[in-house]
Amino acid sequence: MSSSSLEDRVHDLCAQAVAAKNQAELDIILPQLRAAIRDHVRYFRAIALETIPEAFGSSTDRRAAGDTDSDPRPESNHPDSNAA
């Protein structure tokens, strides 16, 4: 799937979430939105790894350690973290 189609999917699901009339609709849309965002992030991680592999170390080492999709930043450093 291309970046633009992934981005379009995220935008579409965001619009659906905003337009949701009740919690039941959100309960259907939000898991799809989370999955679409994960797919988008994975796509850009793969592009980044191809473009600047030295910035990520050896992808073989990370995969062998089972760390193919984790975020190495501490939870408090995430932009969406609620830590003060």
C-alpha cells in the first residue's frame, strides 16, 4: 500500500470518528483508525530504514531481539504522554 493511500485511509477514518453520532460508532471506527496509523508508521519506518539504515543500527539485530515495532523512547517522552 502506498503512503498516500495509507494517509487517505487515516484521514477518512479521522473524519468518520469526528462525525460519529454515538459511542457505538466510535467503538467500531477507533480500532480501525489505530490499525491504519500503525500501518502508516510501519511504512515510514521501513522507508527510513532503507534511506538511513545507520541511524537504526542493524535491522537484523533488532528483529532477532524481537523489537520490530517498539518505540525505544521512554513513555514520558512521547508527545501524547500525559506526564507533566
